[in-house]
Amino acid sequence: MRDIYTFAIEMEEEGIEYYRKLTKQAPHRRLRRIFEVLAEEEERHIHAIYCLIEKRPWGPKSDLIPEAKAAFAAIIDEGFEVDPTTPLAMQYAKAYRHAYEVERKNRDVYLDFAAKAREKKDKIAENVFLELADEEARHMILVDILFKTVTEPLRWTESEEFLQWQALAQ
């Protein structure tokens, strides 16, 4: 399992670096905050893995949803839009789609790690990896919403993903 932990930590470190890069590029202060929170989430995941290695509990649960919900509400209230036909919007869309794929890959890796832990009858590791997979799935929803903010600026709040996100926060 040690190699799994090392791989997971490296994977999360790459996520932190990527979200910090997106923080610097974000066109709106509320979007910057979302990327800061995503980087903090990845740091929490590293903490969870170290806790697993050291066989101690980890927490607290993610507070991403309320923070993201507040950011999206502010973006809506401020009438922020990006013209999807501009090169800058296309650059953002590409970056957000990449973030989605990274989160999807991470979710799948954690699901695989959970299965391996289950095979070894390590219930604690299985549960932690399942929880991390669930958090990565929530990140996928969030970055998909971000993708839609630049590709469908007039309709993104009507998307199924945004409505799911709103439901998660309640």
C-alpha cells in the first residue's frame, strides 16, 4: 500500500500546482477563490493520506460546496459573463476541461485504491479512498460548471450540473 500512498500524494501535489496556476489566471475574484479552495481541498487530501499512513483519523469534511455556492451566487449577482467566442474564453474552457479530466482520473484512481484496500480487508483505507473519490466527483461537478460559465455564459445556471450542485449545498 505504501506505493499507492506515494502515488496519491504526488497526484494531489500536481492538482495543487494546477489550481494555483488557475487561481492566477482566473478572470474574476470569485473564480480565483474557487480555485484557491480547490487547491486547499487537494491539500486536505494529502493530509488524509498521511493520516491513513499514520493510522489516525482525519477531518474535517470538505466545506467546498457552501463556499462555491456563495461564489456562484456572487458571480450571478454581479452579472459576470465571458464572451465564449474570444480566444481568452477558449483558453479558460480548455483549462477547465483539463481540470475536469484530472479530477475524473483522480476519482477513478481512488476508486481503484479503495478496491485494492477492500481486497486486503483494510476497511479504514477503503473508506478513506471512497471518501476521497466522492470529493473528486464533487470537484468534477464544480469544474464542469466553471467550463459552462465560459462556454455557455447565458445558460450555465440552468445546467443540470449547476442544479445538482445547488442541491448538494442544501
